[in-house]
Amino acid sequence: MHVRDLIGEAVAGMLARPVRSALTTLGTVLGITTLVVTLGVAATAGNQIVGRFDALVATAITVEVPESEHTPLVEWDAIDRLTRLRGVESAAAVAESKDSTNLSVRSNDIVDPTRVTTQSLTVLSATTGLPQAARGRMVQGRFYDTGHIRRGDRVAVIGDQAARALGVTRLDRSPAIFIGKHAYTVIGIMGDLRRERDLSTAVIVPPTAGRQFGLRDVTRVLVNTTLGAADLIAGQAPAALSPGNGDMLHVVAPTSPTRARDQAQDDVNALFLILGLVSLVVGAVGIANVTLVTVMERVPEIGLRRSLGAARRHIAAQFLLESTLIGLTGGVIGASLGVVTVVAVSAAQQWTPLLDVRLAIAAPIAGAVVGLLAGLYPALRAARMEPVDALR
């Protein structure tokens, strides 16, 4: 049998029962579409995970400042020199001491023995750039400015969890809190912290107002850099903060996230690949089932062809080609729908779609291979039929 005649017979066999062929193709369409969508969405989501991982982790630097017996290693105004470095997005100096942890803080000066009105909170001092350095925001009010620091105003900013513990819910009446015996006016509540989450349970006061709690010297500096500048800033920060004693400062820089992020992306891809392959196997089972039913219904046709001289290989080739064409058609449609779905999902989530072109090209081939394998057993069964038995 000529190849052109074989293709014509296979196409005629598909078009003879268009509804059944369409339903059979639908299984492959769903399988290939699911495979393309899962791999495409996995790659796109993995890219977003990598980007957020880098943005949140690979740009955070902490400079730890040891205690000095004489002059402080880092002055409060050294932050101005640090922020002038190219690649530094935000920075803040923080002072915290052993004496400032677990201080008695209450929101009123009335002692009620029947209620717990006093909380043990950490009190610390920081420069004005702390909300940006901690990657948080002011939930209510504002953060103190250089004017408060210069005048030594007794103002305070508290974390959102500390505010709930103290019962401070509004700032329009300038509520006060008492740290020991000293009153401080609350001017802001800070929350949504993505870095230094311990600040949500702390009380932050200006450096000039926190000296009575031992908050005189800078103990650490929080730095946020642009993506890719962490290593450079980690080397320059000590010299900028303490020009003569930079070697005494300890810089905690983020490690390279390449291995961790690649492993996370590989895990996501493997999970979605398994889901896609399961869907593809379901489509293959559907093709095999329908092809086998078609063989049983076309027994008289097979017997007539064998009696007119068709060999076993011709019968097997015809049914194999029919199932392969069904798989190829489903692969083309499924790949197209999958690409469109990935782009639509990415647009809805405001992501950048990431789809390997080789996947879109290989999907129709995969559909044809699935159809070929699914039709192998029905084709061999049709080829083994004897002409006399088939005609009877």
C-alpha cells in the first residue's frame, strides 16, 4: 500500500465518525494542555519566586558593632555617609542594650491590682530611616524626625503588636506610655515588617531620649541594597561607618541564593511535571479505549480488506496511523490552548510569562507519540484477525 493511500484511509477512518474522533481527540487535548499549562505556570511562578527570594533575602545586610571602652566605633551620623554609597537603598542605626530589654511599659499611670496593665517590652533607639530599613510601614501616625532627635523630645514609636498589648488603638489624642517612671508621647505605630520582625513588640525612642536606658552607642546597622550590590556594599560599609576601625565591625551579608533558589524551582517544576504527565496518561488511556472499540466495530471492514489482499501490516499501519493522527491533532490544539492559558494567567497575575519554545514545539510530537503508543495494542489485535472469522 502506498503511503499516500495509507494516509487517505486513515483520514477517512477518522472523518467517518467525526463526533467520536472529536471526543477521542479531546482526551489528548486536555492532557497536552494540562502539561503545557503546568510546566509554563511552574516556570513562570518559579521565576517570580526567585525574584522575590532575591529581593527579600539577597539585599539585606546587617553590620554588628561591638562595644568599645572609649569612643563609640560608629557615630549616629555615620548613616549619612553610608546612604551616599551607590547601591544603598535605605539604612538605619539601632541601639539596644541589656538594660533596655524587658522594661516595664504601661499605657497609664493608674495601678489596678485586678488587671494586668504593665507589659515587659524591649526599648531601643534608632535613626529616622528605621521603617524603610526594616521594610515596614507606619500603620498609624508618623516616625519621629531629626527635629525630635535634636530637641530630645520624649516621643515614641511602638510596634503594632506592642500597641495591641498596651491598648493603644488611636493617636489623635496623643496617648502617652510610661517606660518605668518616664512618660513618652506615642506619635506612630509601625507594622507590616518584612525584616526585623521583633520590632513589632518593641518601643522605639529617639537616640537623645533613650540615653537614660543605656541606649547611647550604636549596636547594629540595618542596610538594604539594590539587587546585586550586596557583596559590594558589604565590603564598603565598615569603612563608611567607621573609617579608622572598620576591621572591628562584623558584617553579616546574605549568602549566594543560587543553590537554594534553583532547588526550589526544580521542586516546583517536578511537582507540576508529575501532574501534567498524569493528565497525559489519562488522555492516552482514552485514545486506547476508543481505538479498541473502533476495532471491534470495524471487524467486517477488516475482514473485507484482508479478503481483498490487505496484509496484516497494512491493517496494523492503518489503525496506528489513525491513532497517531488523533494524538497529533490533540497535541497541536492542546499546545495552542496551553500557551494561551499561560499568557492569560501571567497577565492576570501581572507576571512575566516564561515558556520554553521547545515545549510548545515538542507538545504536538508528544501527542503523536501518545496516540501511537495508545493505538499499538488495538492495531495489533486488528492485524491478528483471520479474514474468514472477521467476515463470519
